[in-house]
Amino acid sequence: MKKWAITAVVAVIGLMMMSLSVIQLAQVPEVKLLEPLQTLPEFELTDQFGRPFTNADLKGKLTVAEFIFTRCPSACPVMSRRTAELYNLYENTPKVQFISITVDPDYDTEEVLQRYAKMHGVTDERWKFLRHPNLQTIVDLCEKGFLMAAEKLPAGHPTKLVVLDARGAIRAYFDYNDVNLIAVMKLALRRLAEEFPEVKTVAKLSGEFKRPN
Amino acid sequence: MSERAVITFQKWAIATVFAVYFLIFVGGLVRVSGAGLGCPDWPRCYGMWIPPTSVEQLPPQYDPLTFNPVLTWVEYLNRLVGVVVGLFILVLAGLAIRNFAKQVKILVPSIAALILVAFQAWLGKIVVVSDLHPFIVTLHLMMALVIVSLLIYVLMQARQMRNPEGECTVESKQSKIVLGLWIAVMLQIALGTQVRETLEWLSRKYPLLNEFDWLEQARAIGILHSAYGTLLAGAIVGIGRKQLKEHQLSPFLSDVVKCSIAIALVQLVVGMLLVKLGIPQTMQVFHQWMSSLLVGFVMTWFLGLKAAEKKQMRVVQLSSVELTA
């Protein structure tokens, strides 16, 4: 082969190796889903409009859950900001839902939760703010259901975002302040959608396929 | 003007074309790795001339949760290489003004390339400011291809000055066919950018779906791109082989034709693999970069033939003058 041809091939291979490594460097770390061992125990909460929310509402949907309280000064604003980002990201995917469970039910009445929801731009059923008048019920749900410590509430609430699969089993925990949170969450949910294809059918059938502007 | 001035100019033009191709590669990398907004501002990056490499260096007004140093530096590399290419073209235009002020065919496209590369830098800013508006991103790529084609035009004019014997014996009209191929390749690239835009739009709109679901949704434009691409590759192979067989092309020109054929075929295979394998990113970079190489090769092919035809016309005219004499 001619010398220039060899040089060209080597150059192309070099450039492609470079792009491969850059793309890999830019990628988020691999996401490992947990085995679906623990399903949430029976629970009955109410949303910000007083409507019941139970285990049945987890079925057939992927759920991102978090524990917050609206007066919270430190972690919650960031947690809710991240969740709002995800909520917007999945606007065309009705089978991905978000639940924020208050650990301060005495202060976080339905009205307060409604205001908090509005503040974060919630306009539909995909993000719900849940409460139970008895704090102990929340503590039990958090510790025995979500397997996270809940001490000295409300300030001591867990700050993880928990991903539940379409059967209501815990599949992943993410740190709210992980730099890659959005990216790893996307990856985890996409993985789960492969496992539970029913969650993506709606998005597909919605059929409002428009060209980009 | 001296032979040496032409050689220097030609060498500089070759270096410039190589630099532009490296830039197009980096640009494709920016696009595919999603680094387009790696720097939220322009021309500086996070308000700095040397962008941050870690979260600690990030100025306080920026959200550390959106900062990814790799993407930031990929985007910044695109800008740095862009500046270098701009300087290359500036020098080229300077050389053209100094040494080829009377050669309109070298002077004008050199200066045009300089103006367009400045416009291209401004367009790069608009890409960032417009939050990666699909039309602007596509325009940014197409502009790069126009610039590289202009540079190849300049390069081929300089080459002709040193190599007045021309490239081959060809009947005229052959170059027109190849010019048609060049336009067809540009159209195919525009179609390809539409496929890419659609997939990107889908991935933003439906993050739960996977690559194959997106491809399924983008089927209409995808089929158009593949069908047209297959026809185009067929045309390049057919026309190229015919010319290689029927005309005595110079070694240089026949290498150019063979490379065009090879790239067209590689593109066809890579295109099919992209669909089969779920659009792996490195392959996307490769596919896009090869297409810009094809633009350059087909342009060179066209200009080589055109030079040869002109030379032939001169020969014909000369011989008819001899005959009448």
C-alpha cells in the first residue's frame, strides 16, 4: 500500500480512538439496579388534594420517591429542584411519577403542599405531595419500607431519591447532590423501562410525533 | 511570481485543509458527546479564558451540578482549534494577497474563506446562545463544508499553476457530472443532519425510550436518508469506475476517485451498522467525519477533471489553429 494511504488510515484510527475515549470519559458512571427484593409494605397516604395514594398507585409505573418538608432550609430545596428538573424532563412520559412524602405533617397541610407543588411548577398528576397525619406512620414507612433511617424528624429525614419499579420494589437509591444525578436517573429509568416495557407504551402511543422546530 | 512562492502557498493550503478537517472532527465530537453547552457562555467559558477543570474552580454564579469538566474541555477544544484554523486561513489570505493579487481564482476564494471563517466563529457563538438550535447547528456544519470546499478550490488552483499539463485526457461534461455528485453529497449530509436532529429531539422528548425506539419513531426520515445514500453511493461507484476505465486519469486524480469510491462504500456500510447497532456514538462521529471527507474528495475530483477539460480545449484549439495555418 502507498505510504500516504497507511498514514491516512492510522490518522483516522487515532482520531476515532480519541473520540471513543472522550465519549467514554464524558459518560456517566455505570448504573447498577438493585435486585427487586424489597417491595414497599401496605401504606395509605393522601396527596395534596386529600385523595388517597396507596401501593396500588405504584403499580404499572416507575416511581421516584423522596422525603421532604416544606420548611426545610437545606437539602429539600435542592432535592425538589432536581425533582422538578426530572419532572419536566419526563413531561411526555405519564408512566414515570414522582412522590414527595412530607416528614412534617403538622405544618405541611394540604394547602401548604398545594402551594409547594405550584411553586415547583407541578401542573399534572405525575408529581404528588403525600402526607399522613400520624408522623409515626411515615417513620415506619421510611424505615421499614424504604429502609432508610428517619431520626429526629423533620430535620433528620433521609436525602436519597429512591427509584421504585412497576411492581413497587426498590431498585435504586441516588444522592440528591450527585453531580450526575439527572444522567444516572435517566439511565436507571431507561433500564427499568426495558424490564417493564408497559411503562413506555403510552409515550409511544401518544403519537404526537412532531418535527423539531 | 516565483515557483517557490507557489510551492509555499500550496503547502500552506494543504496544512490549512488538514487543520479544517481536524476542526470538523472535533466539532462532530462536540455534537455527539453532547458537549455543545459544555461552556454556557461565549467566547469565554464559565467566564474564564482557561476553563475550570474541577468544581472547586467554578465561579460561584454557576450551578456546580451542571458542570462536567470533560464536556467543558471538549467544547473549549473546538473553540481553540477554531482560533488556530482562523489564523491558518488568515495567513493563507495574506499570502494570496501578497503573491497572487492578479490570480483572481486564488485571491477571491482565499479572501472569501477568511470572511466565512469569521462568520463561522460568530455562528459558533449563536449555536451556544441559541441553546443548540437545530437549524443553527446544521448551518454551522454546512458552513464548515463550504469553507473546506473553498480551500480545496484554492489548493487545486495553485496545483494547476505548477502542473499545467493537467490531470488526464477527458471529454468535457464529465466534470459537470461530478459537480452534480458534490451537490448530491451536500444534500445527503443535510438529510443526515435532519436524522440526527430528529433523534436528538426524540431523546429529549422521550428519555425513557431507547435508541431503537427513537430510530423506529424517526423511520420516515431514516428511510429517506438510507435510500438516497444507497443511490448516491451507487452513483459515485458507477461514475468513478467508468471514468477510471474510460479515461486516462493522472495518478493523483485516479487516487482521488478511488478514495471517493472507498469512502462512499464505507459510509454505506457504517450507515447500515448505525441502525443495526443502535447508533453508537463513536460511530456517529466517524460517519459524520467521513461524509465531510467525501465532500472534499468529490470537490477535488471535480476540480481535477475541470482543469483537465480546460487543458484539452486548449489543445483542441491549438491543433485547429495549426490546421488552419
